[in-house]
Amino acid sequence: MEVNATGGARLRLLALVVAVLLGGGLVWLLLGGDVDAVQDAVASTGAWGPLVYVALHVVLTLVPVSKNLLAGIAGALFGLAGGVVLSWVGSMVAAVVTFAIARRLGREAVASLTGPRIGRVEDIMRHQGLVAVLVARLTPIPFTIVNYGSGVSAVSWRDYVVGTAVGVLPGSVGYAALGASAGQDARTFVLAGAVAAVILVGALIAGRRMRRRAQLG
């Protein structure tokens, strides 16, 4: 068990380093990087660019790295529409893979990787079904923690996939919009930030209301 805990701590440290590097790259894009040149370089790779992004998205969110950060990067690299689609696809693939891994490993092994926060997800998942998954996705619980926590709960594959498909959409849209505004004028950036804030706050309010209703039910 000590070995598992040590391995989990190392993975979390690696995730922090990668998140800092990715966050620095996104800030550079937002605050004056040559976004057009970066987007042209990505476009020149053809289908490889999106495929590499989705693959990295899946691997990094297993560790975990923030899904919303990756959505912002997708928006900066592929534009609003492409960023939303690729962020959503990457999130779905990552969610399914992580869920399957958690089901296979079991709670003890998963807890050694994620830490004590998994208990919060299990509490939400006591109200099993689609609503529980939506609540978890629409509240500020880390994406990977929800994936692993759902995997060791009794929630069904169908409810998990459907709830995730709907629940990750607001964050994908909001952060991809923010990333897509990289290199634009200040007015566009502020507008994108306002839109992202409205989407995310709305999702948070909806998640909390759904959670209260589930508890009352």
C-alpha cells in the first residue's frame, strides 16, 4: 500500500508540473504570443494535429491535468468550433478510459492515486443515476476525480456516459471560447471571458439546484 501511495503522489506531482507548463503556454498565447503562426503550424499537420491533441488530452487527464485548461488550449489552437469539438471528444474518451480503469482497479488502488477527495464523489453518487453524474460534472469537482470516483461507485455505464456528455459541455464551450480569443483585441477577449463566466456560473447554479433536488428526493 505504501508503494501505491508513493506512486500516486509522484503522479500528482507530475500532473502539477505539466499543468504549470501548459498553463504558462496558454497565458503566453493569450497575452501576446503569435497565435496565427501557431494555428497555421497546427493546421499544416492536417488530421495529425487534432489526433495528437485528443491523445494528449486523454493521457493528461488520467494523471490528472485540468480539463478546462486543455479546453482553453484547444480553443487557442483550433478556434472556437474546433476547440469545442476536440475538447468534448477528448473529455469523453478520457472519461470512458478512466472509468474503465477505476472499475478494474477498485477503490483502494484508486484512492492511492487520487487522494481523499474521491470520498466526496462517492457521497454524490449515493444518489445513483444520470442526475448524480450531471451534478458531479456541473459542480467544481476535478474532472479526473469524478471519473475515478464514478468508476468505483454503482453508477451504470449508460448514466455515466450520458451524464458526462451533457455535463462537460458547458466547460468545453466556455474555456474554448476564452482560448479562441487569444491574440484578438481586448474587447473580444473581455467578451469571451464574460461569455465563459456566464456559461460556467450557470452550470454551477444548475448543478447545485439538481443536487438539492436529488437530496430532497
